[in-house]
Amino acid sequence: MTRLAIVGAGLMGEAILSGLRAAGWGGTDIVVCDQRAQRVADLRDRYDVRGADLAEAVADARTVLIAVKPADVTGVLATLRPLLADGALVLSVCAGVTLETLEGGLDERTPVIRAMPNTPARVGQGITALSPGAHATDEHLTEVTEILGAVGQVVTVAEKHQDSVTAVSGSGPAYLFLVAEALIEGGVHAGLSREVARDLAVQTLYGSAALLRESGEHPALLREAVTSPGGTTAAALRALEDHGVRAAFLAAVEAARDRSLELG
């Protein structure tokens, strides 16, 4: 059987494809399909994998990854339903699409796993939260962890937490890109060239994230280690607190979670 059929060749579908090829998956292990024939041809040539129409792609696939727009999921499920091989696992990375919707659109007892990856998957540094459906086994979770582990870390959560996952890690890169924009602008206003300000801001964010991850220390302790009494960092943090930055982030996560609930 084909190990994986990727249905939907957008940015996330390509990110997962790229990660799997880099992790050593063979070109014959993966087949890609998309409504855009040219997109399939481009990915086929770039990653040396097979391209096919939907029926051919899923006919003998052990796992079928659905990576289409959420509005298109219902139609894709209806088409997939009679085509899936016996025992095939369906993995969805479609934001906001519930297990109830996924399982309801497929034959009874079809194993389904819902996943929420984020855009750093494009450079192999993402994180994905998995929620198994009623008929997904530990073996299915292991298979999906291998697939999505090719583009970053993987955690498992109850589906009721997926909206909060979306708010923290799904939308989270946008928050940090906004922070990067603001740091760069701050550097320019302080007299730096835009190029130097960008290099300083990007590497500071990257290095700080690496330090936070590798040290295992609480972020408050790392922040305190940078903050000398009466120093420049203390003055800057006071300004951030005066402008309600902490409260703004709390409100942002809550707003994203609530909107995810509405869309679901």
C-alpha cells in the first residue's frame, strides 16, 4: 500500500511533503493530489513523488491526509467515502473541522485523527496537536506522530482543547511576527538601518526561543536574568507593562479561542 496520500497541495500539504522527504520517506511512499493539475506537477517534479487524481491517490493509501480549505472538507469527505481502502486512516489538518464532522462524513468505524499544525512546519520547526477519533488506535497515533514529527514536535490533546491550541500555537506565529515587526520599527526609530534592525530582531527572537527551550527554565526566571535593577531592560519592561502588553496577549489568546469556537 501507499503509505500516505496527500489530498490538497497548499502550503501545509507541501510543508509535510517536504519534511517527509527530508526525513527519508521514499518518493513511492507518497502520492499527491489537488484540483490544480499544474500544482501537482510542480510538487511531483520538485520532490520526486507521484501525482494522481483523487480516486487513484486514495485507492491503496494506508493514511489519507486531508489538507484542503475547511469549506471544502464536506465535499472531499463525500468523494473519499467510497474510495478509501479497508482500514485506511484519515488525518485532517483542516482548521476548525471537528471529529464529529470528519467521522460523520465517512463510513462508520473509519479511524480519524484531527491535527492542528502551525506554519513553522514549513521550516521543520512546527508543533502539531493531535486529537484521535473514536476508532483511532495507539498504532494510528504512532503513525501520525511519525508523519507530523517530520515537520516539528507533536503533542496529543483532548479535542475540547483544540480551540485553545489554535489560539496559542496555530495563531501564535502571527503574534510573534507582529512582535518582530515592532522590534524592527523600534530599531529604525532608534537610528539603526532597517537591515541591521531586522537581523538583530530576528536573531534575538530565534535565540531567545532556543534558550527557553533548551534551558527548561521558566520564562519569568530567564526574564529576570536579563533585568538588572534600574537598568535599560527594567525601563523597557516598565514601558511594556504600562502599555498593557501582557493583558493584550491574554486578550488575544482568548479572542482567537472564541473565534475558533464560532467557526467550528
